[in-house]
Amino acid sequence: MKKLILILFIPLALGCSSFKSGLTIPANQTFILGEFNNKNYSAELINQSELKVMVKVIEKESGVVIRSFGLAPKERTKIYISKTNTVYFENENKVDVKVDVILSKGVEGMRYVDNK
């Protein structure tokens, strides 16, 4: 019986992969996620700091903001991102903030930029 349970558990554990990252965004900077990504994905966001972080989903080609919201302190939300979009995490505060990001799959293209 133990072997049967183990055999059933291994495929479930291998099929449920996700990527978790503790993201620290320096003061007055923006973290860009998914610039070179070519697949749809989901991201669970958890604001670990005591300050709000602005999140913007932007159309790659046109630069149009598709969705924009403030991630409140300690707030958790899940977003679904199209392969045609990029996510911007804007820290407009005077101190660093931390956001945990749990991705449904690997995402290509990440970098920091100074806020304008």
C-alpha cells in the first residue's frame, strides 16, 4: 500500500511545479517582469512590506496599460498574464519593498529601471 501511495504522489509532485522568488525592489525603482516571455503564465503576488507597491500590466507592442492596481501592505492576489504583456512593479517609496512572486512557469526577461 505504501508503494502505491508513493507511486501516485510522485507524478503529482512533479506536475505541480512553480517558481517562487522573493523580489526586493529598491526605493524609487521599477522591476520589469516578462519582457522576453513568449508564453501565458500566472503570478501570485504577496506584498511582504509595510508600503504599497504599484503593479501595472502593459501591452508589449503598444505600451498601453492593460491593468493597474496598488498592492497594499500584506495583500495577496493572483494575476494572469498574456504572452503579449509585461508586468511592472513600481516602488514609489523612499525605502526598499519586498514582494513574494510565485510564478506558474519560468518567465524570461527581468530587470530594474529607475522611476521617471
